[in-house]
Amino acid sequence: MNLKSIAQQILEEEGFDPKTDTVGGDFEDLPDGMYDAILLNVSWKGPNDNGTEWLSFEFEILNEGYENRKYFGNIFFANEKMLQLNLKRAMKTAAVLDVELTVEDFEDTDVLVQTLQHGIGNQCMIELKTNKKGTFQNWEALEEAPFS
């Protein structure tokens, strides 16, 4: 990867102004709430500059007004303190998506991703909640809410 050539493209060809342009793209975060979603993909990402690796669940939002929007639900494996909690989150997300994980699936990240990809095309609810400081948005996959 040649960072210099990419930076040149961003600054000169695309005209990016770091003083005034936004970085996040041309869409806003989804507001907190419940969303109907369908799983499009699962991948393993990282490590980033801090050494963090994560599972990334790519969902398409189905709610009116948000059609064709994507949401990337990430489960980070950054430190020992959060490892157990986030492994439970991965297991819970798999269960909601009708994917049965075994202990052996966690032996290798490629195997884990391949197993989780069996949930592609399955629908669930996603609940989004911004933390009290307003610095990031938590997500949780939930069983579909029954129609009432």
C-alpha cells in the first residue's frame, strides 16, 4: 500500500479539504432505535494500528425511510477485559441469526467467519443505542419482533 499516492489522490484529485470536509462519507449515522435488518456479510477485520481485531457484520436496513442503508455491527477483540463479553456477543448474534457456533469454530478466525456466513440472508432486529457520552453507538442483534 502506497500511502503517499493515496493521500495525493484524496487531496488533489478528489479535492478533499481536511479543514472543512467530513470524513464519514455522505451519510449520517442511523438514529437510536430498533431496525429490521438482513445480514449481507460477515468478515474478520484488522489488526488496526492498535492491534485490535474485530468481527464485522454487514446488515441492510429494511425500515421505510432507511431502505438500502447499511449498518456495520462490529464486535471488537481489543483486550482481555472485554474478551469474554464480546465472545458472548458474537455467540448471541450467531444464535439470533440461526447459526450454531461450536467451540471448534473459535479455533481459527477463518472458520469462525465461514460458520457465521451461514446466517447471510437471515433477518433480525438491530437495536442501536448511543452511549451516555455520545461518543459511540452500541448495537445488539435481537430476534425479530412478532407483529402485533
